[in-house]
Amino acid sequence: MSEPNSDSRYVVLVNENSHYMDESERYEQGRYPDCASALAVCKRMVDDFLAANGGGAKTADELFQFYTLFGEDPFIVTADPECAFSAWDYARLRCAAILPG
């Protein structure tokens, strides 16, 4: 992917966990003028998946496993070293907040 232009320094790309390491399944979700906006989009994508698909999980570990198998994995492409997001790390925290153990 080429470097984002100055109007959109923060590009959110999304990998499909169900197609692990298959870059042909990657898509661009959007371009944002600041890190906070890009982070909010990434977090919302993970939160929306967990809310819509967590009903069958009995533990945080089960919910996290389901996410890592079938959820979307958004990340931010930017030259800003202070702006980073790991969907898996965020999902692990959210799963622990939603369900026990």
C-alpha cells in the first residue's frame, strides 16, 4: 500500500481472521485525519463483533477464541509512531470485561 496522503495520515486496514495471512482478503475501511478517529473506528469494529457474536460464549477465553477465528482484525497504517492498535490485544481486554475467565 502506498503512503497515506497528508489529508488522511491514518489509514485503517482490515484483515479477516477467518482468512489468516491471506492479504487478498484485506480491505481498506477508511482514512482519518487523526489517530483518535482511527483508533475509535478500530475499537468500534471489535466491540461490534463481540456484541453481535458473543452470545454463545460462556467464558472470556471462549469469546476471544471465537473472535480470533472469525472476527475482523483492524489495524492502522501511519507514519506516526505514537499511533498503534492491536485488535487482538484490545479484544482480549474487552472479552475479559464482558465475561468471566
